[in-house]
Amino acid sequence: MKKTKAVKHLFVCLMWVLSISAFAQKTPTAENVMKSAFEQAKKENKKVLLLFHASWCGWCKKMEKALLDETCKDFFQKNYIITYLTVQEGANNKTLENAGGETFMDNYGGKGQGLPYWAILDNSGKLLEDSKMQGNNIGCPASSEEVEAFIKKLQNTSKMSQKEAETVKIRFLKNK
């Protein structure tokens, strides 16, 4: 009888450990996220628009909302594989982070730049543009100057029509 209880107890403990390890492995590593993004970009002949963000970041949410807005999402989806790496989470949300994300952010010029930070990469990972304007992160473009800089970076990395540029400009100016 005691042996049966011990086996049941051991089984419950084992299941608990397995469920915790399965949960901990739910968030993919930054390396896996990027590998997948580059593979898709090669297959679709697109660039990668990589956004570094965090759950607590209001400007990150504004950037994501603008990229997915009905008025301009077709442009972004036509030209870019939009990819997110979660970084800089607080202690309560560390499990949301993509392990190795900070290293990618640092490698693409984002060290000390704040969030959101973004980079436009070719399909092999070469940095083409980033969210810095005169050395400072513009994050989610909102001012006229930031939006103009953002559009120039998009024009440098895509076939952006004048109409698309105007549409993106109008949408991102709403971020103020």
C-alpha cells in the first residue's frame, strides 16, 4: 500500500516537472525565430523587418498596431517578413523573452537604444537599415521628421510607390 502511494507521488511530481519544462520551452529562441524569418524571406524574396519589443512597452504596441493597420498592412506584408523578438521584460514576464534576443538587438545596433527598436535585414541577415536617426532611436515614428526618416528607410529597402509612402505617412503620424 505504501509503495503504491510512493509511486503515485513520484508520478505526480514527474508530471509537474515535465509540465514546467514544457511551458518553459514554449517561447522559441531568437535564433530559431530568425532562422525561420530568413528562410521565409528567401522563399518569398522579401526583406525582414525585425522589431524588438516588450509586453510593457506602449510605443511597441503603437508600432505593431500601425504596421497591421488596414490602410498600410498590404505594403508591409508585400515587402517584408515582419518578425518580433521579445526582449527587456520585467521579472514577472521573463518567460515571454526570446532567449538570445538581446544579443541580436546588440548586433543590429540596438544596444542602449530603448524600445521599440527595429532593423530591416536582407534575407541572409545583413543589416540594411535600422531605427536610428542621427544616432538616436526613433522607435515608433510619430513626428513628421521621424516619419519622413522611416519612409526613406522603407524606400531604400522596398519598391515603395508614392501612394504607399503617403499612406504610411498618414498612418504613422497618428501615433503622436
